[in-house]
Amino acid sequence: MYRAPESMPRRRIHWVYLSYCIGLLALVGVLALLEQWGMPKRWIGFCFLAATVLVYASIGVACRSTDPDDYYVAGRRVPAFFNGMATSADWMSAASFLGMSGTLYLLGYGGLAFVLGWTGGFCLVALLIAPYLRRHGQYTVPDFLGARFGSDAVRLVAAGAAVLVSFVYVVAQLYGVGLITMRLTGLSFEIGLFVGLGGVLVCSFLGGMRAVTWTQVAQYTIMILAYLLPVLLLSVKQTGTPWSVWSYAEQLQAVQKHEQQLIQNPAEQAVRALHAQQAREQQSKLEHVPQALAVDRLQASERVSQLKSMQASLAEVQVAEKHRASLPRTEAQAQEQWRQAQLQAQRLSEPLSGMPLHTQAFEGDPKGNAQQRELFERSRLNFVLLVLCLMVGTAGMPHILTRYLTTPSVAQTRSSVAWSMLLICLLYVTAPALAVMLKLEVFGSVVGLPMAELPQWMHQWMRTDQSLLSVQDLNGDGVLQFGELHLSGDIVMLLLPELSGLPYVVSGLVAAGGLAAALSTADGLLLTISSAFTHDTYHRVINPKARATRRVMMAKSVLLMAAVLAATVAAHKPADILQLVGYAFSIAGATFVPALVLGIFWSRATWLGALCAMLSGLGLTLYYLASQHRGLRQALGVSGDPQLWWGVAPMSAGVFGVVCGVLVLVLVSLAFPAARGERQRATQFLAQVRGHG
């Protein structure tokens, strides 16, 4: 009879996962050997996909359960080290695995805000929240808030916010699943997304938190190996040593040298001039929208007619017809599309295609003219606010806080947070060095290639989706310039092995690691959504007498529906991975952190204050995000460009919500103090969670 890992002796658990690690290394070795013997790349990708998903499915089936303790908090029997591994896998989502290196590649110094914010957030979790939630001993964050304030209204608002945060976050993960499955199998993005969705559901649907926990331990092993192995190999290739962190300064100097050469290169300057010309053409169209739209439609129709009369190939005719069909249908759509094209052309007309110098701390110049000084101050402000917003968002992320409810004791919860930080730092310390080495590979191995000799992997991505990778010989010299290359940050990590000339088996391993990162986080998020509906809303408020098996079955049904809905939204690619994740962190921090922290450390906080704080923080953050979203403004018929408040970027919108939430909670609690009985109950509750009662 199978025994779940948490019921095994500690030494037995270690042997099980040691055997798993050996098996994983053996799989990589065997596939590397088969690649040398001529095994097709697509088969290698299928092998990685099938083998890893099979492991996850086996754990899910073995840990299936209908017991609420097992389903919601893994029976509270997960040792600290393994819970640290599971939390790290839950945390290192597609945003960390794929987006981190891509963001550092595109933004340089500016991307360090994500490293600092997400790492610092775990300090807040360890000091201010996690031990107190574990000592209280409930299942979810809404559980804790509902008990602390003795209010079903607070519980319901917290449950709704948990659903919203988790849904936005899970859409980003499933977008990553689609990209990675497409990379592994060659399937289209939409089909790959729903194929990968099966890997998400097989664990969270069958066994809940118990299955997800032990699957995430396995997934952490895959993702950290998939991240560190190519970095070590690339470091050996570039520096002769595997320790990329130690050679970081030397590589950074090489990047600076390449950047200056590209800025002064006459061919690059010619490309930038052509982009500037395109920006002027788009501006001219914006000044005469009706006439320009009519001309575009006429030219597109004439092109189709011309190709048909010349008996051109079917493929050429279809391309022309597709271009005609993609033209804006209304003047408003044309105006928005051309404005975006103009902004993009203006950005590409700048040195390095608008990318900042890798070592440049902030935009602008503190010693320049008034405009440059203002730009510098705004850039520095947004860097600091983004760090703060990500820290607070980490402390309020429901699916991460729930992970610390699965340990046997408060002491192990503290140890688990420490293990999480250590294991996550293995990736975060390496990411800046990886971004520098990636940029060196692009500068040295891709830029300057003859257009006729572009590598196969570039053609494959261009056929798949030109919004992710595309090239265009603007100046007609037959050579790829940096300004003619568009490379999305979402796929930089997936490109690393082939870009660096490493064996394809490393590409398969990286894709499998990215898939593990996305699946592990998606599992935790979907569990949070299902728990909010079935446990926090149905069981705690609507039907407290509901049987345990009925609640678990309802949770599984809700989880399935949420997964399919999130996959449907992700199929439309609403935004890049890191942008969606940033929005989720803003919403989480603004909604939960004021009520959690003040609820734990301020006994005079009342249920009305907490309720108003959560609603005002959430509402203000959502309003700011919506008011800055061009697509939403267009759909609502709002004209004009979005206006930033004090220059604060939308990704840092949670800063407004947190400040508003704290002020509202304090003012409302002081203006409407709790009754004597409520104060006594709050005092007893806080004595319990602080360990004094």
C-alpha cells in the first residue's frame, strides 16, 4: 500500500528524492547520447515533456485525497527543508525562470528591482506574517482575516481578492506554459497551452496541497538544474571557468565595449535613421487618419488583385489577404494602432533600439538639462517604488502564505522561510550574470550575421510568432544589425542553449525547467482560487455543515473551471509575463498587507477598518491600472493618452493602494472603535497568534 512522502521516515524521504535526482541526471545523459547518435530534436523535446509530466502525474495519483487537511494544507506534516523546496518552486514561476533573465537582458541595471523586491519580500514574510498565520492553524489567508476580525464580510472580500490576484497570476503562468510547450513539441501556442494545462491539473485536481507539495519538490530539482547547468556551460565557453558570478565584472566590461561599438557603427546609425523616418510617416498618418486609412485599404486591395492577376502562388495571395484583413476597421482603432507603431519606431530610432546601457542606473542625467534631470528623478523614483511594491506584494501573495501553513510547527515555519530564501537565491544571484552573458552572445554571435546565414532556430521562432522574434533588413545591406533584430524578453532564456551553441538536449532541459516553474506556480494559484470559493465562501459562510468530501469535490470542480477559463484568457496573450505578474503583486500588496500586518500588531484594528482598508486599497489599485491600460481605455471610449500620477509606472500601482489601505484602516478604526466584547476577543486572538496565550 502506497504511503505518501510525509508519512515516511525522514531518511526514507531523502532516499526517494535522491533516487529521483539520479534518475533525472540519467535521463539528461541518455538523451544527450541519443542526440549524438542522430535522434531528431523534436523527439528529444517530446521525451522531456512526457518524462517530466509522467513524474508529476505519478505523484498526483499516488497522493490523491479527499481529506480536507490533506487537500488544503498537506496534513501539516511537511518538513521544513522540503517545504522550503516546494515554496521555492511555487515562487520561481515563469516570471522568475523566463522573465527574470529577459528583463535583465532588456533593462540592465533597472531589472535588479525585481531581484531586490522579490528577495526582500521574503524578509517581510518571515518577520511579520508567516509565523503568526501558522500559529493560528487555519487553512487560508481569508480564514485568518475572518477569525482575527470576527467578520464574514472581511472573509468574503479577502476571498474575492485572493481569486482576483491568483487569476491574474495564473494567466501569466499559463502563457508561459504555452510558450514552453510550443518550444518542446513544435505545436502551435494555443494547442501547446492546453496540452500543458493537463500537467497543471493532474496534481492539483487529484491530490490538492499534498500532491502539489511533493510535486513542487520534484519540480524545484528540475528547474534549478535547468537554470544552473546552461549558465555553467556558457560561463566555461566565455571565460574558461564555471563560476559566472566571479567573472561578472569582466563580462560586464565586454558588454560596455560592444555597446559603444554599436552606438558608433555607421550601419547601425543608418538603421536608426530609417526607424526615425518610419516614426515620421506614422505621425503623418495620425494627422490625416481618415485619408490615410482609405489609402491603406485601397493599396491592400490593389495588391491582392495584382497578385491574383499575375497568378502568384497561393501563399503570396494569402499573405496579402491576411494583411488586408488585419487593417484597422475604425478610425479609432487606426489611430491607436498607428500611435503604437510611432512610439515603437521612435524607440527603435534611439541607440541600442531604446535599450539602456547595461550599467546605466537610471534614465536621464542628473547633471543634464531640466528634461534629463526630471527623467532621472522619475526613473529613480519608479525603481525604488517597484522594489517596495514587489516586497509588499510578496508579503501579501495568498498562495505563498498558504505554503507556510503546511509545516508541523511554528519553528519549522521559520526554518522553512529561511530554506526558501536560500534556495531561491541560487537562481537570483545567477540571473544578473546570465543576462550579461546572454547579451554578449547576441552582440558577438548574432549581430553581424549575413541574412542568408541566419541559424535555424531563428527561422523556427519567426515562423512560430514574429511578435517574439523577428528580423528585417531595413538598410538592405544583407547583414543583420542590432537595430533590425526584435527579441522578446519572454523567450531569451529558452533561446540560451542554441544561441550559445550548446547541444539541443540542454534546450530541452531548459524548456522542461521553465515548464516546471510555470506548472508549480499554476498549481498553487489554482488551489488558492478553489479554496477561496469552496472553503472560505461556501463552507465558512454559506453552508458551515457541508460534509468534507462534498467540499473537496466542489473544490476540484471549481479548480477545473478556473484552469480552463485562465487558459482561454492566456490564449489571447493579454500582456507579457512580467507585466501580468507585476499587476498581481500590486493587487495583493494593496489588498492584504495593511489588514494582515495591522491586524497582527495593532489590537485596536477593527473589522470595519479592515474591510474599508481592503476595499479602498483594492479599488484604488484597480482604478489606476485600468486608467493606464490603453486597450481598456479604447474599449470604454476614453480618449487621450493615460496620465501617470506623479510619474509612477502602472506596475507600481500597489504603492497607492498600500498607503491608502493603512490610512483608511487606522482612521476608521479610531473613528469607530470596537465594542468591549470585540476588543476582548481581539486581545485573546492576538495573544494566541503571538504565542502568549
